[in-house]
Amino acid sequence: MGPAYFVIAILGCADGGTACTPVATLPTRYTSAEQCNAATVDALNENNAFDFPTLLARCRKSALPASADRAAKPPVVPADARRG
């Protein structure tokens, strides 16, 4: 595995922030948890069109495979998770 980095995951949750389901992973990669955490409020404000009572933005540690393409990829969003 290659070097570690952090990404922001948007989670859709039932009322009260329980039973959360990942609805998107943003393409931006951060080199530290502090940088990632500092970006969560803006990320949530820009990615809030999901049909859940509560949305959360959380940083997750990830790692690049040694042969991974380092180009940013668009977030994967299930079609039924977007508000109309």
C-alpha cells in the first residue's frame, strides 16, 4: 500500500444521528486529519442534497495502492439518495 491520506465521507443518518449510511465520499485528499477535519463544515454545506433527516461529514483514513492513479475522481452518489 502507498502513503495514507484522509477523505471526507458524507453520511446520511436516521433522526438523532443514529443508523448512518455512507452516501458519498468526496474526491479531495488531505494529508492530515487536522486538514480534513477543518474542511468538513464546508464539505457538508456543499453536499447536503441527500434525503436523510441528518447528514454528517466524517474524515476517514485511506491509503493509495502503490499503483493507484492519483487523479481525483468524482464522488460516487447513489441515484436514489439525491433530493429531487
